[in-house]
Amino acid sequence: MDELENRKTAASNWFSDAQASFIAAFERLEDEAGPLYQDMPPGRFERKAWKRGDGISDQGGGVMALMRGRVFEKVGVHFSEVRGEFSEEFRKQIPGAEDDPRFWACGVSLIAHTRNPHAPSAHMNTRMIVTTKLWFGGGGDLNPMLSRYRADDHADTRDFHAAMKAACDAYDPEWHPKYKKWCDEYFFLPHRGEPRGVGGIFYDRHNSGDWEKDFAFTQDVGKAFLAVYPTLVARRMNIPWTEEDRAEQLFRRGRYAEYNLLYDRGTTFGLKTGGNVEAILSSLPPLATWE
Amino acid sequence: MDELENRKTAASNWFSDAQASFIAAFERLEDEAGPLYQDMPPGRFERKAWKRGDGISDQGGGVMALMRGRVFEKVGVHFSEVRGEFSEEFRKQIPGAEDDPRFWACGVSLIAHTRNPHAPSAHMNTRMIVTTKLWFGGGGDLNPMLSRYRADDHADTRDFHAAMKAACDAYDPEWHPKYKKWCDEYFFLPHRGEPRGVGGIFYDRHNSGDWEKDFAFTQDVGKAFLAVYPTLVARRMNIPWTEEDRAEQLFRRGRYAEYNLLYDRGTTFGLKTGGNVEAILSSLPPLATWE
């Protein structure tokens, strides 16, 4: 039991540290933005602590951090560590919850909507879940806004996939093909017949049997995202954009909102299990259009 | 059997006529708009016929009509008459489809997003469904964009409810209280703890045992909406608005999109049963924000 508690503490500390690292990286880009942004001050994150549940039993909570900046029109980086019991509805769907509905879940999630249509939006999430079983889940995917950036052989797409691949390959050469495919299948809008973005990796119920290895992998996914995504934003954020680029970005964001509200399991699951509505729906774009 | 076919034909003719009446009323408002709109030409609907299914068997189809106008920033008025078989997934959920999955469904649906934040948005839908059973469904609800218009005792709200009440009361005094309550319950965002709009009526599986009466009621709901909604738009469309009003409208539209993608049964049902994606999702607002 002590070992499990130690692991929870180690994971929680990492997810909280990761939140701080992302916040620092994004605020740095706000400071470094060029003359396109001179009429706006550099953005800063606002942090808000929240508690889960009824306020009587301790069900944990989290720290939301949201920035409405100049490079990042809207970006959320949220840490949460929650515990409780799954409702009847979910017990059968969750590994290890059939007989004992108690759970502990901790993670960090990030959704960035850039202002410049040339700079990609992106999502990253890593988490550890404990029921009578234990596993990790997460991933990261890149969402370029302009169709000319959405090719498989675009430099940004290639660099993003290379970073995710390196994080996987350090542990198991089978993980990247598997998790890249899962990402392509998961972030897909069937009613539109189109992918949400250009992919990345997605994994769930990940337990190789070696906790140290899986935890190290989880950290490396976060570190890889932290290394590559701000680089891609810096590469594009100072390119002037046109009205047409902005219109295409807003259209693409409409599709992003469709995906999150119709299909994203984190969103629908979170709304049904008493998650923080404000944090969950902070993934929705600041401004979006539908034709 | 002849009687059933005659009823289908009568209903189909009515829904198609209703579509034409709504289109005419909305185009008239486009023409009558005042100097606030002088930089924009009056909008006109674009009609697009579509076929359901594989193109081999005749599964019906419809006529989408969409206008991006000056009074109506985006408004869709869609007629459809479709037939087919429910998939295994839906047979158990649909009255009369357990043993025989064939269905026929015909209706008209309307979603109007006004440009002026003072003018309410609104939704109306009436339909007739035939499986081994037969019923009507539909309703109309008003969605004022500004909080000062969202009071129960606001003139627009009162006029809208009075129109829906009159349509119901002509047939049965119990229908309006029942269908108004259903509307309040249905058009509600549980995760936000707030209603979508100020309500109206909502009904489904409506079959009083007297088809002539139910069909007349269906027509009267459409006529009542046609009488009251354009009047409310005309009352408000020439009031100048501020940047703050526009911001509140875009925020409210974000909530509207949330509702439709997370909860609206017509949307999720339509996307899962091979409906026309373009028509179904034309309900989404032209431009929306999330805080």
C-alpha cells in the first residue's frame, strides 16, 4: 500500500510540475512575440484552484490555469487530482471498477488555441488512473488551422510526429505505430469524414507491467511535447496573416468544437462524472464559425 | 392502406408548404430591414435538394434552404421526407420499430440566428413519423440573446408563449402546460445549470387517437410560429446595438452550439441515422465565442 501511495505522490508531483513548465513556456512566447502583437500586452495565466464534490468528503480537486494572451488567443493548462466512486453507469465501462467503484485519477491537460492562423493549435494530456487496477493514458495531437499546413509531409507535422516517436521509441518500438494509429482513429469526425488535425499519439489503459517504465514514458511524452510545440509556435507566430487565413482558422475551430462536444470522451466523461465544467469546456475555441 | 398513404401525402404537402411560407416571411424581413442594414443587400435563400441513402433504393430526401442574410445572419428552413429501416441500435428505442424496422418520416425544421442581438433567435420543428405506429412531434422555442430579454415577463417571451398556448388550447387545455414543461426540461444544459432559451413547447410521440385533430394541431403550431416569430424579429431588428450586445450574443450562441452538439436528439439521432449532415449541422451559429 505504501508503494502505491508513493507512486500516486510521485505522479501527482510530476503532473503539477509539468503544468508549471507549460505555463512558463507559453508565457515566454507571449513575451517574445514580435511587432505583429505590439498593440497587445503579453498575456499571463490566471490560476484558479477548485475542489471536487460536495465540500464534505475530500474528493480532491485541481488548479485550472487559463490565459487569454496575444500569441495564445486562449490556452488552458489544467492539473487535477481527484478521487471518488464511479456511478453505476460507469462501473462496467471502467477497468477494475466492477466490484469496487473507488478511483483515483491525476493528470495534466493542455489545449492551446493560437491567434495566428499560421501557428498550429494543439492538445496534450497525460494522466494516471487507479481503481483496483492502475494505468496511464494520454497523448498529444497537432491541429494546424490552414489546409496548406495539414499535409503529412509538412515540416511542422513531421517535427511533431518525430518528437512523439522519439518519446515512444525510447521504451518500445511497437508503441509509436500503435499509438499513432489510435490517435488517427480517435481524433476523427465520422460525420464529416475528416480528421480533427494531423494526429500525434493517443493511448489509454497503458500498463506494460513495469510502473517505473510507464511513468518515465508518461513524463517523456510531456517533455517531448514541451520541446516541440512551443518551437512550432515560435516558428510561425510572427508570420503576417490575411483575412482569408483568419476565416479558415475560424472555420477549422468550428470543426474542433464539433469534435470536442460530439466525440471527445474526456469532455463527455468529465461532464457526466462531476468534473470541473469550466476546466473541461475551456477546450472550446475562443471564437469559431460555422458555414 | 390508402388512408395511410393519403395522410402521408397530406402531411408532406403541408410541411413543404410550411417551408415555403417561412422562406417568404424571412425574405420579406430581409427586404424591410432599416438603415442599420443599408450596407448589405437583402438576403435570399439558397435551396438545395438532396437524396438520402445509397442512390439505389429510393429512400427519399429533402430540400435544404439556407440564407445568409442581413437580418438573419444565418437561417435554415429544411423540408425532408425520408424512408428506410432503423438499424439494430435504434429499433428498441423507437415505438413500433421492434418487430418491423421500416419507417417513414417527414417534417420541416427551422433554426434562425439573427444578426441583431436585440432580435431573438428561434427554433421550430414539426414532423410526422410512421413505423407500425404513427405519431407527431415538434415544437418551437425562443432564444433571446441578451439577458435583459430572457425574463419570463418580457413582452417578447409573453407573446411567444401566448402564441404557442393558443395553438395548443384550441385542441386540448392540457396540452400547453404539458408541452411547455417538456420544453423547459428538454432545452436545458445540465452541466451549466441553465436553460437554452426562454422555452416554448416541445412534444413527441403525440397521438391523441384522432389523426385529423393531431394533424390540424401540427399545422397550427407552424402557423402560430409563423405569426409570432417574424413579428418579434420585426419589433427588434432596427434597434441599434453595441459592441457589448454583440459580445453577449456571441457568448450565448456558444451555449447554443454546446446544447445542440451535446444534447439535441435531432442532431445526434440524425448524424447516426444517415441524415443530411449539412442540413442537421446548419443549426450551428454562424459565429460564436467561448470565454
